[in-house]
Amino acid sequence: MADPHIQSPMDFLDKLTVCLYRTGFVLATISVALLPYHDQAQIGIFAAALLCASSLHIYLKSFRLLLQFATWLALFFQIIGLPELALGAALTTLGGLCFKEYFCFRIFALNLMPIFVALLWLSVVSQQPIFIMLMSSICAILFGVLAIQKWRMPLHFDIGDKGKYQI
């Protein structure tokens, strides 16, 4: 997950995927902040989950596949016309990655993001506008803190020790 003290050699694809992953959190910040005001913000949340899930650098294959599968579910649910379930699956990916980032880099309150994104999803499904605004604000702030912290780190922090990845 993270061995910032280890600097594995990075090729173009390593650098690209780290940048895509970090960009996903920037897009999550913007999209979640806009969620109470624009239905189309959900598309941004799906795109953020796609950017992050397509570029995961997690040592344990089972966790990597679980988070990627949640994004595939989001796309499937969106295609078959179940946008509420699609949103929940995309937020599962993003919340799970925040939880992972907390353990890797100890970024404040990210360990609580799975709870916050679940409450955000419940507020959207139950159509509670005030609660949607509250939870989207909390989530957007935390996604923003994560995005800023990630972009301040050297790129190799996201890769860690390439020898530890399960293939």
C-alpha cells in the first residue's frame, strides 16, 4: 500500500496512473460538492471512481479487485437504469480508497469516509435535501483535503515497493 521510504523505479505508465488516480480525487471533490445542485454531478462521481479504480496501486490483490469490482458494478447499474445503486457503488470505491489512504498516510478523518459516503448515499436515496447538502459538504471537504495532500506528495509515494504487489 505505501512504503514512502522506498523509491521504486517509475516508468511512464507508473507516473500516468499515479496522476490519473490523484486526478480522480480532484474530480470527486468537485462532483460531490455539486451533487446537491446538479443531477449530472453523479456522472462526475462515476468518472472519479473510474479514474481511481483504473489506476490503483494496492499491494493486496483481493482489496484491489474488490474496489475495482465496485466501480464495474457502478457502471453496470448506470447502464441498466439504476442510478441510485450506481452512485452507491461508485461511492463505495471512493470511500474505500479514502479508508486505504488513511492507513497509508494518516490523513485526518479519512478513516471515517466510508461512513460519510454511506450517509451521503442514503440521503440521496431518501431525497433529504438538507442532509444531502450537509453530507456532500463534509465529503467534498475530505476529498479535497485528500486531493491536496496526495498532489503534494512525490509520485513514488503511491507506488511503494513494486516487489510487494500481488499479481
